[in-house]
Amino acid sequence: MKIGILSRNKKLYSTQRLVEAVESRGHEVRVIDTLKCYMDITSSSPAIWYHGEKLEGFDAIIPRIGASITQYGLSVIRQFEMMGAYTLTESIALGRSRDKLRSLQLLSRKGVGMPKTGFAHSVDNTKDLISLVGGAPLVIKLTEGTQGKGVVLAETNKAAESVIDAFRELKADFLIQEFIKEAGGSDVRCLVIGKKVVAAMERTAAEGEFRSNLHRGGTAALTKLTPEERATAVKAAQCMGLNVAGVDILRSNRGPLVMEVNSSPGLEGIEKSTHKDIAGMIVEFVEANAKPNNTRTKGKG
């Protein structure tokens, strides 16, 4: 098979591991910088060009699209889909998962447990919005934030009002969520491939920090999931339509609560914590689901 990996940096751990996994299985692989792709959009012969070369004959594409380039990344994935390539992360699924409000609405509609959440563009009475989630302490999140950025813990209603008013002044979209105190500054990252949780780690926030992201200094350790946690993680990934997802779960007194569904989960933390070959599992899934691209020979000769 000819497999392309959409990644802006071939030196990233996740990209390197995927390249190793593809090559170890005897496939051809190429890392493609998403932002350096440019597209020829025609009804008869859609194409993608890259450094003056026409990209052709890819059987499968593994997107690793950063949040900052979501919109252009979606366009590139859609173009590969039009060209007949199997995309591990489909454009529609990526779009769903990157819109925090939409993703939470989809989870809510399917009855997936999640923290109480409020959202508003302009609310005259901030106190009403705060009361929707049970008051302080509460978490305020920018809808565009990633890796714990744009996430604030407000420990009092007064502090919450100040942060909300500041975000409004910046004309930033945000949502507020109840703070799950019993989680103790920890969450569980479940790595879902297909219809199965293949690995899980518990992430614990650094001292003085409430965000457990590894990028914020958090630590990770192997953890054992309950059947309910496994089922919740798989259901959350399926709500987004994602074949591969990192589902972040809080352990609460009322069961597992989904905090976020990540469409491009990093592999370093979970591989090192669980000692599992996640990259290999991802490539095995591609092998099982991708079909030979029947456009491979078009335009040649």
C-alpha cells in the first residue's frame, strides 16, 4: 500500500512512530506537510500538488492535523477523499470533533455522560449562566483552546463573572462546565481504535495545577478501566465518527464523564505509559479497512 501521513513536522514522536509502523509492514510511506499542499478542484480530475509534484495513487491517508490549521486541513482531507483515498480520520468526523460545542451537543443527544455545560455568545445576566452548571467552582473554556490552553478554573462566582466578562470583551466564544472535584485533578485518556479501547492512562495534574494535560506538566500512569468507562469511550468516539480517538474521561460520583474527544491524539504519552505499540495498531486498522485506490494509474504514462 501507498500511505500518506499529513503532518507539519516529520520529527514529531507520533509522526515518526507511524512512519516506523508503516515501513515495518512493508508499505510505502510519505510524510506530507498539510499547509504546503495546493489543490486543483475540477469535476473530472481533482488533484493535489505538493512542491510542484502531483500527489497520486495514495491508498490511504493518516491525518495528523493540528488545531491551528483545522480548516485548511479539512480541505486537504476532503480533496484526498475526492481522489479515492481512504482517510483514517474523515473530514466530517474531524470537523465535528474540533467544534467543542457541536461535539458536546452530539454527545448529549446520544446520552453520553459529561459535565454540566453552559454556552452563550452574549448573556446579559452572567449569574444565570453560572447557575446553569451549579455555581463555582467551575471551569471556563475557550472553544478554540487545545492542550489545556484557554482553560480557567474559577473558584468563586465573583471570579467566574470576571473571567466571563473578560472573554466577552475579547469577543471570544467560550463555554463553562461544572468542576468535578472528586476527580482530584486527574482524568483518564482512553485510546480508541475502531470499536475498541486499546490503551488507557490516568493523567494527574502537576502540583498547583488543575489541568492534567501532559503538555502542562502532568504525569501519566497505566490504569485499568471499568466496563462502563470502556463503553463510554467507544460510544463517544462513535458519536464523532472517529476511527481513532483520544477520549478524555473524568471519574465522577455519577460515573464516567466525557470531557473531550481528540481526533489527533498524541502517541508518546500513552505508548510510554502502557508499553503498547499504538502506532502499529493504527496501521493494522488501516490495512484492514483501506481498499486499493483504483485511481492509482490515472494520469500516468
